[in-house]
Amino acid sequence: MERKKIVHTLDTPYSAAEWPQIHQDDQDAILELLCQLLAPLGVHRRSFIAPSKGKRKRPKKAGSSENPAEATPTPPVPELAAHVDVGLSKISRALQDMTGKDELGLPSVDASSKRGEADSKADPRPYAVVFVARSGQSSAFHCHFPQMVALAAQPQPADKAVRLVGFSKACEDRLSAAIGIPRVSSIGLREDAPQARALVEYVREHVAPVEVAWLREAQSARYLETKIDGVPTKVGTKKPRLS
């Protein structure tokens, strides 16, 4: 006869927030519009910004000009660059600034006391869309985005709430080529970015805002009892002792 025992587990309401479900055709269309938008940044970077070769000092070539004034002036960066953030850390900090709360959910103090004077001037413009290349990397790198985006969207109007787009297909190489950076996994596009109206409107039409069910329960400040679940578990056969 099969032996069973009851194993007790604690149930938590703080389950992981789910990513918005986006049809694959819509993902492809969003990726195409995003790469077209970022293309001028990649062209400028490849044409006028020399790639970094590390900190090693190299001898100067004979006959090279030492006067910076004689060099060809670099044209200004496209206006779009001021509206685009790249990188997990930078986007996470910006989403935290949008919520107006610190890591514990308390009202944030002056940013200069936490991250230094250099980071105290946070960009006041909120994100319109956050794009994340989910394929090819561990979920530990981006699993916090749904919850942070949901919190950041709370002060915003419902029709302009920040959207989260997770690409299920591998697209890091295409994004890197478009923006001219060797490795790109996440991109934040700020509100009122130039030439981005078509992309933002398409995303708002086809991507729903992030929903976190337990967040609404937590805001109600209603006491919830601890749930203890009893799960029947099979017990293996007892091994005979060796004499």
C-alpha cells in the first residue's frame, strides 16, 4: 500500500508579477519600429565615436596632430539620445525615482544622500516604454521589471502608464547594431521622445499595463491571515538496515 504523509507549507500572496502577454506579430512590429528609431544613434556612434580600447597607453604615431583644435569637430549627438536609457542598473534607478519611494516602500529622501551629488539630479521625465530582451539571459537579471514598472505606473494617468515590452525572441544583436553599443539587454524610452510617437502609440494600443494583484491587496491595508496548506506527499519505501 502506498504510504503518504502531510507536508505543511506557507502560502504567500507576494507571488511574482507576470509579464504582459504580447502576440509574436506585435513583438516583431515593435522591434522593427524600435530599431528604426534607434538607427540614427548607431550611425552617429559608429561614425564619430571611437570604440574604447581599454586604459593601456599606446605610443603616439609620428606626425600625428597634438592640437585638438586641428581635429575635425564632431557633430552633436541626435536629440533622441537624451530620451533613451540603456542598461539594467540605470533603468532600475529611473523606475525607482518614478515611484517616489525607496527600496522599503517609504517616501524617498534626497537622492544626494543615497547615491551622491552626481546622481542627485534625476531626470524628471517618466518612461513611456521599457524594452527588455528576455531571451538568452537568466530571468534573475530582469524578473524585477514587472513589479517595478507596475509601481512606477501608479502616479501616471491610465492611458499614459509606462508599458513593459519583453521580447521572447533573441534580439540582442539587432538592438546592439541599431544603437551602436556592443551589448544591449534593456532600453528605456522616455515620454515625448522625438520621432517616437508612432512607436509609443503602437505599444500602448497592443500592450496592456502591468498588473500586480497582490499590490492592490497590500494598499487596502486589510489584515490577511497566514495560510498554511497541507500537501499529501508520497513516502518512499523504508530501506532495510544492514546488519
